[in-house]
Amino acid sequence: MSLKVAVVVGNPKPASRTRKIAELLVEKLLDQGTYEAQVIDLADYTNEIFAWPSEVMGSLNAVVADSDLAIFASPTYKATYTGLLKAFLDRYPANGLAGVTAIPVHTGADFTHSMGPTFTLSPLLVELGATVPGRGFYLALSQLERVDEVLDAAVAEYATNIRQVASLAGALRAGIPAS
């Protein structure tokens, strides 16, 4: 069985550095051949994102809601994520991301807003029902030359947290009668 992965990029610039960082995170976290990834670069949907209703956006929202893992990536704007990403996430009802493991990712000029993905994006993802396996990931421009090292450290933390939750889930499942 292949994992379903969605990478949602809220950068208004298509094919951005933020997108590349999010894709690298997935490549480092999961073994090649164990997943199918779909990248949703919201810059490609600016004509649709504020259309209500929109079959195109509804379809994209469904892809993410049906994912096992979703990466939500944004450059840091005004100490938080972009309006493009917010508009996309506003389309979900309460618990619309239930069953999805979500990792918030921000890129930024410096470390001034490094708590952004944890403090602003992570609570929204949890409110939508997603499981967030640790602190949000933040990459400052000064870290680009050692991006592999920074990503490896984050991946190690996420992998440990996910394994711990999986172990707990297995123990709970054993003690809870099927409904």
C-alpha cells in the first residue's frame, strides 16, 4: 500500500523555494516508492481560490483530506502564513482534515518569526482535525546552504514522534473493542 501525500504550497510565486523545501522534506521523511505525492501549488489557482463554489478547489481540498500526510508550506508573511494558504484552508469544515497527519512549514528571511508555523499554522491544522507530529518546520534564508542538515534534524524529530504515536495507537487498539 502506498501512502498518499499532499504538498500544499501557499507561496504566491509558482515553483518557489518554499515548494522545493516542502518537497525535500517529504523525500527525506519517506522512503522512495512508499508514497505517491501530489503537489498543489496554490499560485497556479489564483483565479479559482476565491470562487465559491469551485469544483476545481473542491477537488483539490478532497485530495488533501484523503491524504495520509500533508505538508502545508508558506513563506512567512506578516509573521504568519499567506492569504492564499488561509483561503485554501478556509474551505474545510470543522474536522475536515481528520485522519491526516500534517506538518506546517514556513520559510523566512531570518529567525525573527521562526515560531510562526508552530504558533500560527499548527493550531489551525489541529482545529481542522489534523494530527501535527511536533513543532512546525521553519527554514531561514541563512540556512539554505545547509538545508540537508536542517531537514535531517527535523525529519528525525518527526519520525520519532510519529513512531511514538503509532506505538501508542497499537496499544490502544489492542485494549479497545471494535465498534
